[in-house]
Amino acid sequence: MPDIRIGINVGEVIQEGDDVAGLAVDAAEHIQSKAKAGHILASELVRGVVGATEDVQFKERGRVQLKNFPGRWRLYDVPWQQHEARKESVTCCFLICDLVSTTDLFERLGDEQGAEFIRAYHAIARAELSAYDSFWSKVMVDNVFSAFRSPKPTIECAIALQKAFAVRTEEHSEDPIRARIALHVGEVVREADDFLGRTLNFAVRLSGIGEPETILASHPFRELSEGDESVVYGEEMGVELRGFPGKHSVYQLSWR
């Protein structure tokens, strides 16, 4: 158990610059001194403000005398130990978008303009993911991870992304957004708000080998989407992916 004690109180305070003072602060400090190592101790006022909720539990410690405060304060322990996240296996269609040459970008534009460029990239990605009902996404500096429930919206979103990047590049030809997209499908483990597993790792590896402005689909993804006549795939290609032995069949998807 960590040797850390936390006291929580609520009330009016006086702000003095970047600091606050007042009886509510003094009470919080005294409550903290009454907490056991590794525990969170809250006042009855806090319990009243939070109210009944499944997310926070209060276990009454009893009435405690706080130094310099009249009467006894009813205090509550707040359990904080995290329960093991529920895990479940789900099948998803993954779209991974990789922005090419991010390091060169910052070297060429500098930090401020480079950051503005990344914000534009993220804004386009978020808009398209929302429009095509991605039910999970994670946006990092140069990567966008997203999951869909079926291949059709995955393909439509991938094409929409490349077209949106192309429009932005036409408007800002000096700073083109050159991204490569990978599509894959398979089972992963869902834990809290994240996905883990070989399928997602494969999709990430696949996103790193395509040429800029292309969309690559894995063989399992193509098989799942074969009924869609609007989708045009190129010839089969055999590729090697780091961490995945052997050669893997992939197909370039036409989007222009």
C-alpha cells in the first residue's frame, strides 16, 4: 500500500493569486492527516455533493475531531482500488492511417507550423471517422486508429479520408498531407476503451508499408468485402511484415 494519504473537502475559499485559503482548505488538510496510508478520506459535505452514484462509494469511518474545529466531523473512506477491467473478444474492421514523414515535416516547418499541420490532419480524420460511424478511434501524432463493425463503412471512410487529404493538398500544395491507409479485419480483445491483440498489430504493421496516398487491404478484409461491386482491388501482392512470419497477401484499393 503506498504511503500516500488524501483528504477531500468542499466549501468556499478565498483566492490569493495562484493559491487558495480558508476554513474549507484547513479542514481538508486536517482530514488528510486523519487518513490512513494509501486511503482517501472525504468529509460528509463531499458525500452530500457527490450524492448516490455507482462510480464512487463512501464507507463511513465515524465521527472524528478535527484540530481547531468545534464538534466532530463525520468522515468517509473512499475505496479507490481499481477492479480488473472486463475483457471480451470482438471482431472488428480496422482502419489505420499513417501520416508519412512526420520527422521531416517538423524539421522543415518548425514546431509551431508543424503542430498546425498536425492539427489539420487530425481535424480531417476526426470529421470523416464521425461521418462514417467509427465506433472506436484513437488519434495520435501521425497515426489514426479506428474500428468499424463492417467492411463497407470502413472502405467508404478510407476513401473519404484520402479524398479529403487530396483536397487539402490542392489548397496547400506547399504542405501536402501524404498518408497511407491499411484495412484489416479479425478478432481482438476489448479492454475498457481500448483494443489489444494480433489483429490490430497486423493492421498497424500493414499501414507502415504502403506508398503515400494508397489504401492497402489484407486478404481477410478483401474476402469479407467481396460482395461489394463498387470496390475495385488491384492485383495480389505478397508482402513481409515485421513480427509476422512468412508472406502475406495484400491488395491495393482504388480510390481516385
